[in-house]
Amino acid sequence: MLVAIGVLALVILLSLSVGNKALPPLQVWQSLIAPGDSYADAVVNSRVPRTVLGVLVGAALAVSGVVMQGLTRNPLGDPGLLGVNAGAAASIVTAVAFFGVPSAAPTVWVALPGAFLAVVIVHLLGSGPRGGKPLRLVLAGAVVTAVIAAYVQALSLSLPDVFDSYRYWVVGSLAGRDPAVIADILPFVLVGLALSLVLGPGLNALALGEDTATALGAHPTRTRLTGAVATTVLCAAATAAAGPIGFVGLAVPHIVRGFTGGDHRWLLAYSVILGPVLVLAADLIGRVLVRPQELMVGVVTAFVGGPMLLVAVRRMRAGR
């Protein structure tokens, strides 16, 4: 845990140092603890909101990925598995198209209705007489996500003005976001993380099967409901702030599971730390690769997530 915290601190320091104008880490540290150089202070202060946003988004997506994989008992689970990300995106593009909401600064209140509606529809479609089964929920999520994605594409492509503004948001990026969005999503991220962190024992019991979990005194229905609410809030907040950023919720749990095992209490705790590490590292890579231009975070995480998905599938085959 101390090593993970140290890595996060290092990545945060690099995030404040690297950019069009690189600053030595020592100078960045001095600007943080004892401001005095007006130019260096201005550069560091301009990068602080972007770094804080990366920390919040990374923690939200990674923790929601752990919860989603625990609820569905599917190691390939992703926050978008139940249509949460797609629902949030559909809600935002609808607001941009019909209500004049600027896509550069959508609030979490705009993203939440679509995210919650998508989760409700998935659970209605995927629930049987004894509740939602993992396979049925996954299939229902895939169907709902496909339908919502088609709606988003049809709406954005048929309205050129909406598409022109929406395309900057849909890629997923930490750059160019209004610093006020941090205050908007912070309460939602904190509530979502708090709900998720108390789910560790329930997810551990659920991993043994619903009947066994009930016999052990757990409450599978309550765990699923709480997990669905936590995942929805976290994904809606992250999506509203930075756009759809994929594979973070898939990659981080598998990285953490490699050295902690399957105990969800440790998986959740480490994901809060290593989720921001992955997002900030992807943001740093995007700044360096095509300097002086920038590569969007969503593009970099897709390149990272692809190999991680392949590794996860190979692990599943080896386990069988």
C-alpha cells in the first residue's frame, strides 16, 4: 500500500511537471509549498485542476469496475457493462441537442438521469423470477448499450452543430475542462466511493454464489442494489466530467488482482489509488507522444485496455 501511494504521488508530481512547458519536479514542489516564482506558480496552478480531475475520474472508474465485476461475477466486467456509460452519454447528447447545454461543461446532473435509466432498463430485462443472473444482466447490458449507442450516433450525425461540439467531449479527455466541474462531481464521487468501500464483505460472499451468500448471512439483493447505485453515481460523475474513458474499470482490477488475490476489500482499497495512476499516466503519455499537440486520454487507455482484455481472456482460459 505504501508503494502504491508513493507511485501515485510520483505520477501526480509528473502530471504537474510535464506539458508544453516542462518544469523540474523540484521547482514544482517549491511552487506548491512555498510559491515565489510567478511564472512557475502560474504553470503549476493551471495544471492542478487537470490533475485533481484525473485523480477523481481514475478512482471513480476503477472502483466501479471492481464493483461491476463483483456483482456480475464476470472478470471481464466493465462499468459500461450495464449500459451506465452509454446512458450517461445519451443523456448528455440529448441535453446538448434539445436543451442547449454546452457539451464542453456538462454537469453530473445532466448525466445521471440517462445512467440511472439505463441501469433500470438493464435490470428489468435481465431479472428473472429469482432476481438478476450474471449472464442475463450481461446480455441485457449489451443489448441496451447497442441501442443507446445507435441513438447517440443517429442524433449527433443528424445535427451537425451538435456533432461539432459533442465530438470534443465524446473522445474522453482531461484537457480543457472547466475547473468548476471538480466541485460539481466531488460530492458524487465521495458518496459513490463510500458506498463501494462498504461492499467488500458482501461482494466476497456473492462470489461464492447467491445461495451460499444467503446461507452465510449476506444480503445479495441489497448488495446488488447498493452496488448498482454506487456504480451508476461513479460512472455518471466521471463521464460528465471527462467524457467516456474506456478500459480503466477493466484494466485496474486485473492489475490489482494480480498481487492481492480476489478479496474485494483489498481490490477496492488499491483501486482507489491505482485508478488515478493509470488515468494520469495515460494523460502524461498523451502529452508527450505528439507534443506540442495532445493525444486524448480515452485514446491512450484504449491502447492499454486492449492488451489487458487479451490477458484477462487468457487467464480465464488458463483457469478453466
